[in-house]
Amino acid sequence: MATKYIFVAGGVMSGVGKGVTTASVGTILHSMGYEVSCVKIDPYINVDAGTMNPLEHGETFVTNDGTECDQDIGNYERFLNRNLAKVNYMTTGSVYLSVINRERNLEYKGKCVEVVPHIPLEVISRIKKAAATDKADFLLIEIGGTVGEYQNMLFLEAVRMMKLADPGNVMLLLVSYLPIPRTIGEMKTKPTQGAVRTLNAAGLQPDLIIARSEVPVDAPRKEKISVFCNVKPQDVISAPDVESIYDIPLNFEKEGLGERVLSHFAMRRKKVRDLRAWRRFVAKSHAGRGKVRIGIVGKYFETGEFSLMDSYISVIEAIKHAAWDIGKSPEIVWLSAGDYEKNPRALRELREFSGIIVPGGFGSRGVEGKIAAIRFCRENKIPYFGLCFGMQLAVIEFARNVCRIKGATSREFEKGAEHPVIDVMESQKDKLRAKEYGGTMRLGAYPCKLRSGTLAHDTYKKSAISERHRHRYEVNPQYVMKLSEGGLKFSGVSPDHSLMEIAELPKTKHPFFLGTQFHPELQSRPLAPHPLFVAFLKAASMRRLLRSRA
């Protein structure tokens, strides 16, 4: 059958859940027996998400093929349990770059290349390529930002052109917010009415409205939206705040969203699959038999008076997947590395945690505070999990305080370091000199060999794995022998043994002290939690149990 295209746009304000709405609709359609894939459109001039500040844009997600993209691609992968790639992501910058390159190569055969129609046509071409590549029955396309923004106009024009050319195979969902002003105490529909009028001005009419609010949308409000926004009452889907994003598909199914989508396309449920596995997972997420307290020592979450959890969203979700898998309820606490630099006595609070994670990052700010936290975890037998940067800092800490390599550091922090136990990769040196930063790191999936008799091998239960990377710096091969002699095991290495992928302490020395040069959080799924996170959460849970008995 012809691919059905479902566009998802946002109204009133950003951050109301277009990404998880897109992923949830996809989950429902997949449960009905259809092949589903997704595309994210980011309205930025950036060619990809790799150069964006995490505090402004949130996490940079990395796919197997090394595409640096928006965090919503991560949600799509987690909900749909499928790997996505470069074809599933585009930005304004990448679209314009393609059109300009084609013009330079005379691919337009001398025509005057214009913003309209050539930019929307390039968008449409990419959308159809994604559908063909993924062999999708349904392709969901999320348009970043909100309707009415200048950056969105060309993407909405692409939707209009596709609807005009093939109306029977295109659908438009609007995710809009219905506020409840505290001083009024009534749910207001006017902002959503305004968003729909803005869409109308772009030549578009939503087919479904996902009504986001703090509480369920009642019948009178649905009727009002129906009258003023030109949709049927049953095409207004209530989307109240829920305890977990994983509850959203079940809430949508209760509202009949899947059947409304199939009805729009005159299709039937195939009844090949259902949501039973998802329901069991959600039930486990609400049935934890005890809390396990995990501290994340980072620096990309302080923005004024607020904490931006989106900077580490894949880490957070991987913790949840693993905790729920072992029947625990995770309590995640943000710990500022800067505080430990200003006040070393503050490190004592780490004793109150079941486990500590130092996630990925760049730059020297907060580094000494993280290293101090890692040392405290190592010396006090607190389960420690280092992710990418967190492994590099664990190696530096071990080099300094166990191997007695005075001044051990990373070339990233000190260009003329005497003992760069972490050094820039040879392949990266020319790129750094030429200031070629975008899309030039070690990116995407790489193979790794595991050494038998190690925690890593016992956890994965196999000798060869593939994990995703995003970094420039590696453990310096010149120091591997000395670090190994000091007791640090490099249990995972590249196939040619030149790159150290996993570092750990033996279980006889520490209950769980392990770091990965890769990002295991990027491959954790709700129905398939990552084994390293499960092992870490088990160790953390055991520490909590022993502390409660002491």
C-alpha cells in the first residue's frame, strides 16, 4: 500500500510533548500491525545537532550511522524499538545546504532556484526517501517549534503541497496546549483556537487535535474546540499530564486515537500485534518495591534557577528502564560538580546514594569536582558508572591516586600536559587544527571485544558487542600498561586492541566501578534495558539493602 504520512505540528508553546506524542502515535499504529517510522524536522540553520549547546537544545542523540540529531530521535527509537539513521533527521541548514550544492552542480539545469518551491520540494523528497528506506506503512513527521514561527513556514508549505497532491495519504495532527490560569481556574481553549487559525492562514487544517493540559479535557471543552477549530469532537484527543511518558500510548489508546487515525485513512487494524508487552512494562514502572537513589554528577543542568533534565535524557531513561526491570523505583538527584570544587566536604553527601553516574561532557569546567567524586566512590565502595567523559575522568583519577602519576590529565584540559593519560585521537588532530568541529568526532556504532572473566563480559554474556560513540579523546596507549599494572582492567577494547572501550575494577576490589568510552544509554529501550545499566542498578540496589540492614 502507499505510505501514509502523518505530520505533527505544535501550537501555543514549545515543550508540550510533540516528540513523545509522535512516538506514542507510532507505538499505537505499530501495535495494530503496521510498519512505522519517524522523521524529525528541526527548524535550525545548524546542519545537525552536534554543535548545539545542551543547555539550550537538550541532549544530542547519536544514531548507529553517526548522525548527531535531536533528542526526539531517541524517543522514537525507544518507543518503536527500531534504529533510525541520517535519513530520519533534517534541519533547515541541511535542507538549504543540499539545495545549494545541487544548484552548484547544475542539477537544476539552469533554472532560477527559489526558496519556494525548491526548499519545500527538497523537504518532500527527503520525507519520501525516509519512507522508502524504512519500508514504512506509516511515516510520522514531527515539525519542530510551534505554528506561527517564521522558521516553520517552509515546512508547513511542504505539508500543504503534499496534502494538495495526495490528500488521501496525508494527515495533520496539532499538539496544542490548553492552559488553566490559576486565578481563573478554568481551562481555556482560545490559545488553541488561535493556533488553528494560524495553520489555516498557511493553507492547512488539522485533522486531529491533541489537547495537552494538566488534567483531562472534558466534553464541553472538546465541543468548543470542535466548533471553533472545525474538527469533530471525537477528533479532539485529551492528553493530560501523566506520571511517565510511557503512559501516553495507553492514554491515547483509551481515547481511541489509533482508531481515529485508521478511520481517516479508511484502514483497518491488522491485529498482528497489540500493546500487551507495553502494558506489562508500564505496570512494572508503577510497581517498584523500593527506591534506589542515583546521583548524577554533571554540569549541563543548571540554567538560572532551573534544572534542565533534557541535557541527559537518554541517561535518565536508561536508569528508569533498568530500575523498573529489577522491580525498583529510581530516585534521580542532580549533583553539581562545581559544588565539590568549592567545598570538598560536600563530597560526604555521596554516602547517601545507592550509586553515582558521571555522564558525558566536554571542557574543563567542573572537572576537578567530578574527579573528586569519582575518588570518593572508589575509596568508599559506592557503585560508580562513568559514561564516555565519566570513564576518561575515572582513568585520570586512578592514574593520579593509585598509579601515582603526578599531573595525570587530559590533553583536552591542558594542551602541553606532561602526562596526558587521555589524549586526542590521531585522526582528530588535523581536524582540530583546521577547526573542523561539526560532525568530525568518533561518531556512531563501533565494534568492541570483551575480555572473559570481567564484569563487562559477565554482564553482556558475549564476547563481541557494538556500541555508539561521540568523542574525540581516548585513553593514551602509552599509559595502558602502567594503569593495568596498577589494577585497572581494560575489559573492552577495539578489535585491533588499539582503543580502550571499557575500564573497570575487579569485583574483589569494588562492588561496581566501571566506565565506558561509548554511550550505552543510547541503546537502552523500555522493553530491552541496557545490560550495563541493569548491572549498575543491581549493585546500587544491593548497596541500599546493605545500608538499610546496617
